[in-house]
Amino acid sequence: MVSDRSQEVFIELSVLVRREGNRFASWCPELDVASCGDTIDEACDNLHDAIDLYLDTLSDEGELMQVLQDRSINPTHKDEPCDRPILSSWRTGVTVPA
């Protein structure tokens, strides 16, 4: 029996982006969901849409909590602190001796 009660929870996901030819590929390793775009921002936006669709489908099928548990993804509430490291990278130019 499915409960009519629901609550909003949050999950922390990683996004990896790399260039593939003239496009950018984006991937969420925790959910194994991928997408692409002509720019980094477009690849990230498209991945966000793909993740939303995947999570909505899992929820509609009643499988969301089981998949999150199987993938060791622990939902948190809005005010709970992030317990995973936040990784970031960027590309920058530097001047080196010739």
C-alpha cells in the first residue's frame, strides 16, 4: 500500500562534464544519468532535466526510495548540513617562463 503522505527531501549529486569533439558530455555518477550540450551550461541544464525526469519516473513507479538506498544516496531535509565534500574545478591560464 502506498502512503498518501509525502515530504520534500534533498539529495546531493555530482556532475562531471567533459568535452567530446565539438560538444560537452555531462554525467551524474550517483544515478548513472548522462546528457550533453553544445556548451558546458547547456550540458549541465540538459543533465538536470534528465535527472528530474528519471527521479519523477522512479517516484511515479514507487521505486524512488529503493533506488536511492541501493545507490547509497541518503536524502536529507532542507536545513541539514551537507556532509559530502563539495568539489569544484575550473580552467585558468597562467604565465610560465619561456
